[in-house]
Amino acid sequence: MRLSKIVTRTGDDGSTGLADGTRVAKDSARISAIGSVDELNSQLGVLLAETLPETIRLELLRIQHDLFDLGGALAVPGAPFDTEKLARLDATIAHHNADLPPLREFILPGGTRAAAQCHVARSVARRAERDYFQLMQKESAPLEGLKYLNRLSDLLFVLCRALNRAAGQAETLWQR
């Protein structure tokens, strides 16, 4: 049992505890990055509530575990993040992108409900990446985590397109 007590009141002073026992301000760059990674994981949970192709469902579940690992790495300053996870994302992007037609125009977020939720997750991933980068400007954080978030937003974009295509939904092209 890891959590026996949910309400501790230790954060009532505006600080929060990291996994190594240190306390930091709730508005610190580290807590912002952890919060954005957590929000991204939650957004993927919303996406997973939709009916999805099984291969995409399984990959998103794996990514949720990766994001939990990334949050854990952020909660222990100096902890590493596994580069193998990044290689797996690269392979997954290549796999899902292989069957998609090349883009000649920008596409607007939307399409099916699942694709639209995937677009929201993609934009949250971009924010998490920005927050992570802000943290790296002030403190140490594994570079692999930044790369992972960057690549994850790319994968989510590809999955948006793949979800629309699997449902027979045309993409809405941006018109100037």
C-alpha cells in the first residue's frame, strides 16, 4: 500500500512534496511540468474512453504508463528517463504514418469525436513540452523527457489522422 492517507494538509502552505522528500513551491517550474504531464495523461484517459482501433488503444495505454514514469522522473530530481521509450514512439509514428496520404495543406482539429479528443491531447502535449523546457532552463531534467513529449505530440497528430481515416471521416483542410 503506497498511499494510506490522501489528505495530509502538508500542502496547505503553498508547497508540495517531491518523491525524494524535498518540498517545493506549488508554482515551481518542476510542479508545472509534472502537472502538465499529468494533465496530458488524463486527456489520454478521456480519449481511451472512446471506441478506438485496438492497436491504437494498446499504444495509448503504453504511453500512459510512460507518462507516469516521466512524472516519476520529474518528482525525483536527477532521475533518468528511459531512451527506449523514445525509440518506440519513433517506430509507432512510422507505422501509423505509412498508410496516410501526404499533407499538402494544414488540417483543422476535428473530425470524429475520438480524433478531436486526440487533437486536444496533442495540444496538451505541446504545452507539457513547453513547461518541461521551462524547467530545463532552471533545473535539471532528463533531456529524453523533452524529446519524448515532442515526439508524442507528433504521434498524436498522426493518430488524429489515422483515427479519422479508420472512421471514413475526411480531414478538414485549412482554407486561407
